Amino acid sequence: MEEATLFHWGEAQAQYPARRGDPVTSFLAAERVNASQLEETVLQVLGAHPQGLTTEQIAAATGLSLVTVSPRLKPLERKQLVFRDGARANASGRQAVVWKAALRTGQEFTDSNSSRC
């Protein structure tokens, strides 16, 4: 993609959907993030922890920051590669969603509102 400027704003928004109020610099930063590699890292960690992990635990296990891990989970959920499975206390004592990797073969994706096959 060409260098984003105010004159290329529409192109940047189409390629990297975000909030309307995000500045051009946010789109430039998004262009440099390898989201698929980050998603794969999150999936690998969740696959190695069948009991599931909170976002905070995923961040600790991957060495990535919480703000890097957190935005990867919703897209993975939409792709039916992860699902929510209850909650547990995180380090602050507050309840946090437990994420689990969906099995890639032999089972359909399920979420916390349905029973696993």
C-alpha cells in the first residue's frame, strides 16, 4: 500500500477497518503488524493448554503484551478457531474469560452457550 496520507484516507480505512476517529498513524501502525503470525502464536499456546487460558495468561505464556494478545481473540473466535469456556479469576482477582482452542478435526466449534460434541 502507498504511504497513507489524508488524501488516501479512504483506501487506508477500507484495508484496515477501524473506528472513524482513528488517525492516519493508527492505520500506518496496523499495516506493520503481522496479525496472522500473532494469531498463530495465540493458537499454539491455547492448543498446548487444554484447560484454557485467560487473556492475561496467554500474554504471559507468549511473552506478548496484553494489548497485543487481546485484539487477536475476537477474530480467532469469528474464524471459529477459539471459543469462550467460562471464567476464572485473573491476577487482580476479577473474573476473566477463559479461552480454549477449538479442535481442528473431529469436533465442531462450540461456544460457552452450547455443549461440546
